[in-house]
Amino acid sequence: EKDVGGHFSRMSGEALPGLEGRVQKALRRVFGFESFKTSLQESATMTVARGEKDVFVCMPTGAGKSLCYQLPAVLAVGITIVISPLIALIQDQVDHLLALKIKACSLNSKLSAQEKKTILADLTSEKPQVKLLYITPEMAAASSFQATLNSLVSRKLLSYLVIDEAHCVSQWGHNFRPDYLRLGTLRTRIPSTPCVALTATATKQVQEDIVAVLKLKQPLSTFKIPCFRSNLFYDVQFKELLTDPYANLKDFCLKALEVTNTTGVYSGCGIVYCRMRDMCDQLATELSYRGLKAKAYHAGLKAADRTLIQNEWMEEKIPVIVATISFGMGVDKANVRFVAHWNIAKSMAGYYQESGRAGRDGKPSCCRLYYSRHERDQVSFLIKKELSNIQEKKGTLKEPDKAVMTAFDAIVNFCEELGCRHAAIAKYFGDVTPPCNKCCDYCKNPQKEDV
């Protein structure tokens, strides 16, 4: 392989001008798209495909982040390793790729000995069939995986190292995972392999953390889409002011789901998020009792029941799923017409990512947060208690420890302060203020008084 100066790419030693043609061909034939969603998605994909630089991609849910590395991985000679935080998230990606007839697999702790043996045999073969190998950060750090990694590197068969949900490396982020910190060490062991880091949410501080922890090489190619999504309508309801919060939620769900002028005919589906498992069960019962079919989804259910409920929701046999926030990561469903948070989210970044699962098809969708000052005080008390425990053990609080409280304060301000909801989100992520056009409850009725 030669670099750009030698007029060859990582693809297979072909002249670079032909690369664009191959990318466009794969986009149509393999992925079934006539064109890229945006010019930024196209630029990111082409930059990854050239394999000359490390790449950072920050795009909102539904903007097509995964394609930025999956398409180049299909064209590459070797194997692309993708590190992702959850086995459920990995399985969704693998299933999607297999449906497109792309050779993808996952090495994880839930595989049988025979399944693991089959995958490893292919990876160590002269010409591996697998194009994308998904692993968790724990597997990436495991000594048992190092021999496989070394084998791929020594035979020049490692095309890309991809870090998905890259915000997990940052202690300032909303979903910090200690195992992600080890990925910087992995990166230093394979400096010549291009690295791609992707996330849906990153403040300036989190982005700087990602670059530093993953040891991304400069000059870094960065692709970031502003967080504003014009098809999402945001509103906040104060629970204490509602006569019947359950009836309010049911009406909200029905309005978002029902086809205009056709009572009882649903369009798409919706998600209601709750903080606790028992609240998921209670809320699903309350909605069903009121005539809107809903089922609970959480870790307290048997795996088989969870799979059945998720499939029923995906197939729209159940219009509403009431779940804890772990549900939805990687679920590729475009026609989610609403996302409601029955409880306050823990952070702005978490809320943005969870609410952003609505309207991936670009059609109007609603995001509602039910806010309670009583609940705010409960959560605040629990966070402060946890910080007090940390201080007792360590003797001092580090800035990242305090970040949990800062993140919670930001979502409280989002709920309580007057002003455009979209503008508040954009400000939090350091984006320019988006155009305001009845895009939230405040913009629709700016005269309303504070409560």
C-alpha cells in the first residue's frame, strides 16, 4: 500500500479517482441507497475510505453515522474491528449487516465455545470471510483476543479500528465506561491503522476527551452535524399541574400516533422512558387500562420475554413500549412518532440522545418530558449522597465526579427556564442557535408564565 502521494488507496492498490466510483456503486448495490443523506455523510465516508487520517464523526441519531465506516469496511481488503459498549447494540448492527449480505460477526462472552472457535478459525485463515468484527471494550482488552489482533496486524489484514459510542471514553460524558479508557493503549499498539470514533452527542469538553483518550492522530478529520432537528417538537409538562398525568400521557401518545382524521388508526409507534422498572410496569398497565395498548420492557424480564416484546413493538403489534433507558440503543426504527420521558433525564446529553430516537424518517415527531420538582429534589438528593460517599472514600472530589451534578443541573434548567427548547439544546452542545419556528412549546406560546 502507498499513501496518497503514491496515488494508491487502502482499498486494493487502485488509483484514487476510481475510489469515488466504487463508493457510489457500493452505496447503491450493497446498502440500497441512491445517494448519501447529506454531503457531510458523503465527505466523512470518503475520508474514511481513503484511509489516510483518523476520523471523528459526531452526528445526531438517524443521520447515518454507521454508514461512514460500514461502507469503507465493505470495500477494504481486510477486516474492520468495531468496538461497541453493549452486546444488544452489537447484535442489532450485526443482524442489519447480515440482512444486507455483508459478512459481519461478533465475538462476545455469550457465544458458545463452538461459535467462538468458528469465528477465530476464519479470522486466522489466509483469506478471512468476515468484513466487520464487532467486540465489546472488555473483549478488546482480554488477553485471549490479543493473539488474534496481532495476527491480523502482522498480516496487514486490519483495515480500520472503529470506536462506536465514543462518548463512553469521557468522564464528562453521560455514559462513561471505564473499559473504554483502555482503548487508548490498544490504539498505540496499532498506530498505522486508521481509527474512526463516532458518537451522536459530544460537548466540546467530551470531544477533546475522545481525541486525547483514544490518542487520535493529528491532523484529525472531524465531521460534525449540528444537533438541531427541525422535525422534532419538544415540550415539557409539569406533573404537579396536571389533573391526571396518566390521561395526559395517553392523549399525547394518541395525538402523536393517530393518522389525521382517522380515529384508532395508528401511524408508527412510540417509546415512553421511565427511571425504574416498577414504574415501567405500572405505566404500561395504566395506558392499557385507558385503551392504549402498551407493554413494559426492562432488565427484570426474562430475556425471551424482552425479545418477544421488542419484536411486537418493531412489528407494530404493540404501538407503545414503556422502557428503562437502556432500550433503544441501536434500534433501527425510523417511524418512532414520539418519545416521552415520564421521569426527568439524568443529563442533557442523555435526554438529547434518547429523545432523538423519534422521527428518524424526517417526519414530524414529538418529544415530551414530564417534569416534577418533587422528583427533581429526590434525584438531586441521591446524586449529592453519592458524591458525599465518594468524598468520604477518596477524601476529595475530582472535577469529573462533580460533572454528574452539573449535568443534572443542566437538564433542570432546560425544564424550568423560559426559552426555545431547541436553542437550549444547541447552546449546551456549543452549536449556533437554530431558526425558531413553533418548534417547541415555548415558541408556540412564548407568553406563558413561569410556574
